[in-house]
Amino acid sequence: FGYRSRVSMRKRRAVENHIGSVHALAMGNLCELAAGLVTDVTIPQSMRWIPRGMTIEYLQRADSDLTAVAHLEKNEWLGAENIGVPVTVLNERGQEVVRAVISMYVSPRRSARSG
């Protein structure tokens, strides 16, 4: 039982690098967005999250529109402060171009801590 988020990005000039492929930082932002969405719907409302770090592998040139998929089991946040959210980025041919793990720090919201 788990949750999955899927976020797409069109390849366009604004996200391209000097060689015409999607820029590494744009793909990192896409990974963080997908991980944030799946974390947000997975943790209880009394908790909050913030990205703490990222490991990322660039597997091949990103020369098309991209889709990032993040997956998280609902129980992964139980008793944990840090959650590693795996993300894979696929090109329009379904080939994996990026693999990342976003480290999320999860803690009680301020109102949950004081009350």
C-alpha cells in the first residue's frame, strides 16, 4: 500500500542547457516537486516536511518532455525524522534518464508541538 505522485515537464527553451537537453537543475527541481507532493499527502496533517538533501544520478541525456514519479509507503514516516523519497524521471519514450532520492525532514507542526 503506497502513494505515488506523477509530475510532467515540457522540454522548452527555458529549461534547456547549452547543448539543447533539459538542464540538470531543472530535473532536480522536478524531482523535488514530485517528492514533495507524495510526502505532503502521506504524512499526517499534524506533521510538516522540508527537503534536507538530494542524491541524484543522471543516467542519460534528457532530450524530450519528462515525467517524474515519486513513490512512498504510508508507514515510512512512522517514528522517522528523515524519509528518503525515491524518484525516477522518464523521457517520452519511457526510458529512465534520472534517478534520485530526496531526503525529507518530517517534524510536528508548531501548533501540534505546543498543544
